Amino acid sequence: APHGLPREKPFAHMEESIKIIRMLAESNEPVTYDGPIWKLKNAILAVPRYENRTPPLMVAAGPGRGLEIAGRHGDGWHCYLPPCGGPEWYAEQVKEVKKHAKEAGRDPDKLIFGASICALIAATEADVDKATQNLALRWDAAALVPGPDAWERYGAKNPLGNWSYPRDLIPMDWSREDALNIARQVPPDMVRKLRFCGTPQSVADQLQPYVDAGLNMILVGNYAELVLSGDWGDAMAGQSVVSQMYDIVRKRNGMAPLGT
């Protein structure tokens, strides 16, 4: 919307984008393509492949059509946990993606199943409790959710109403005062429910059911140390506790290093 572009046929755009990106990335020759949305004539991607490998194409979408696109055209599926759903929900989505991959003649066991997780990981539970009080993180718990179901699962109502982060959030439209007004309506306990919160051991325990359901790539954003230190410019704050959490998950499951 800020750029004057209509949001039309989002899944059709995504599916064709993946096809085109893959064609360009895998070809050393000019590519010609005639599709329903885009047309290419002798197009090239000038960036060479790293170690002769095409970067994995993860599809962040679903449920529904997005899962089909992930299985048929992507190298894996990605979502946002825990707001998108619990371990049982995640297992159902993994099963659905694998079904579509198999129907397309692809090996479902080669797919990546990932998640971005917003976490509050700290050395002590007291520090975690302190972080949940932070107004920026309380705003985050309202605004960065995929839909109203994230709150409704806990018998609560998002103060933003029928809100979907990828559909509705345009940060430039929000004043500081309006955002703070929403943040003050978010109880700290909802921050705990909508984020992975706790010590490294506790968060590893919370993640384990998702790993059992098929999760094999984790991207962690840890905000506890940022709000505790007050240094929002320190991108490495909190990485030591994240590393501890990763080590616990790896050793418990006999995994190679997870994506970081």
C-alpha cells in the first residue's frame, strides 16, 4: 500500500516468483518464460551460484495454498512460532507439505521445515519476567501475530482486533502514542504465552515438541537481553544464551548445527 501496489493474487504471485527465481538461479544461460503474471525474454541472473548450489527457497505461508506451493515448488516450509500454532498444529502442516511434495514426484524427506521464533531467553526467570514488562515487547505481542487465532487460543482478544501482521501492519501509519496505548493493553503474561520465554533449558524444552513434529531449522530473535541492557543497537546481545539453548537442542536430538 505505501508504494501504491494492489495486493492481488498473492499466492499466484508467490508461486510464479519461486518458479522464476529457481529458473534464473539454476541456469547459466538466458531464460525465456511466458507466465500468467510475468514474462521473461533472454533474462539472466548475474550472481553466480555459491559452490554451484542454488540457495534453498523457503515458502513462508499457510495453511492452505501456501503449503501446496511449499511442497510442489519450494525447498521447505517456514512459519512463525509460537503464534502460528502449537506442536500438534505444526505436525499437521509438515504432513500436508510432505503430501504435496510426494504428489509432485519430489522427495519429502529432503525438505526443510523451519521457523522463526521470537524469544525472550535470559539467564534467570526473574530476568525473563522483567523483560515481559517492556512496552516494546508488549506491542510486539499484539502487532506481530499472524491472525486473531494467536490470542484466541488462550481465551483472550488482541487489542488490535481482527489483526494479521503480514496483512495489516504498516509501521509508518502508527504514531508512538497510539502504539503505546495498544502496548499498555497487553498483559505481560500474554508476552509469555505468545513468545518462547525462559532460560536456555526452558526454551529448549518448549521447542522439543516442535522438533519431534519435524522442525529442523530454527531462526531465533532474542529480545530479552536487548531490553534488559537498554542497548537496542547491540545486535549480538543475548547470543550467549541462544547458543546455550541451541546446544541443548542439538545434543538432545543428535543434530548437526541448526540454522542460526
